[in-house]
Amino acid sequence: MQQTDPIPDGPALGLIELCSTARGLITCDAMVKRAPVRIARAGSTHPGKYTILIRGGVDEVDEALRAGLAIASEALVDQVFLPYPHAELDQVLAGPLDPPLEAVGILEAYSVAATIRAADATLKAAEVRALRIRLADHLGGKGHFLFTGLLHDAEAGLKAGREAIGKGLLAGCELIARPHADLVTAIAGC
């Protein structure tokens, strides 16, 4: 997904994921015409999807998403609306983080929207820190979220994230209770 602008400050985040670039472009146009929101990222992703990430006020993002969903119609793959996403979600969307490594949780989903939903739910449910999030490109359209924390917190985070992904969209859910020190290298390659 091509980043068109740094993810702007703003309380709400909305994302629509489509299976068509053509429908994605007219959906994006309708969204920004309907409400004063900012396109944080928009573009083609693998395998042939189009993803639109918007930011802005809660009501504005909600209104823009409704307009987008009406246009997306049968091309809709998934969507997410987070009125108040966890602060660390913005940080990890901007790039990998480097907190001290404790137990490591890995959530993998078949859609970008489900991955973002899972990351937000995980960060809100437990005292964990984000490590990395990858969305669609070079992952066959899937996404994954890696995080770390004390074992009981990582378990609670995995449970919340797994539930947030939703039925049929969970591609993987794993926990490494005591990661080897060299795992940092493997995480950097994710």
C-alpha cells in the first residue's frame, strides 16, 4: 500500500479494503467528497486489492466510511472503523518498534482491516507493546501483527486479537513464551 502522506494526527481511523482498483478509486473519491477526512494511505496492494485508510474526526470518518461502503458494494473485502485507536497503533503503522523482548504474540489475518482490528484490540486488552505490523504487500494480501509482553499479558492480547479478527479471517495465532535472543533478527525480517 503506497503511503501518500504521513498518518495524520486525529482521533478516528477508517479503512476500506476492496478487490478492485477501479472500484477502489471511485470509493476513495466518494469518501473524501462526503466528509472532511484526510487520506492517510491509499493504493493497490497484493493480490490485486485496493486499500483506503482515512483519518479525521469520529463523525467525519464514520460518514466517509458509510459513503465508501455504499460505493464499494460487492467489491468490499473488509472494513474497519476505530473511533479512538490505541496510541501505539499509529506508531507501529508508521514503522517497526523496538521494545524489550518478552513473550511474543503473532496474529495473522486474511485481510488488512482484520489485522488492524486485531492490533487495536490486542493493545487495548493487555499490557503489551507493539513490535511490527505488515499489511498485504508481499504477504499474499494477508497482514500480521507482532507484539511482546509478559506471558499472561501476551496470552490475553492474543485472545482479544483473535476475537477481533472475526470468523473466517484468522490465518494464524501463535505465542512464543520464551523467545531466543536471536529472534530479534527473525522479527526484523517479517
